[in-house]
Amino acid sequence: MIRLQKVEVKDRDLLWNINQKYLYEMTNYYDDPMDENGNYHYGHFDDYFTDPSLITFLA
């Protein structure tokens, strides 16, 4: 069974970490270098928490 959980601001660090692992795995298919902090760029991440037209879920 799959459970959907709405992402809240308190889940920001969790979603960031999951997204970083996903972006790392995707480097097998495209070249995306890490930044100086060891993170991969994802320009729309903040939109999940600031754009009222978006509803974000964890599955």
C-alpha cells in the first residue's frame, strides 16, 4: 500500500535530503556537478514551500 503524506515546512530538511539522493542517482544519466557545499542544484526546491499553487507530497 502506498501512503501519501502532505509535505509541511517542518519536512523541508527531509525533502531536501531525499531530493539530493535522487539528483545524485541521476548523475548516471546527465552531468550535474556538485556545488562548493557538496549539493546538487535544483532551482525549484523553494517553490515547494513558497508557491501556494503547489501541493507537495511524499509517497
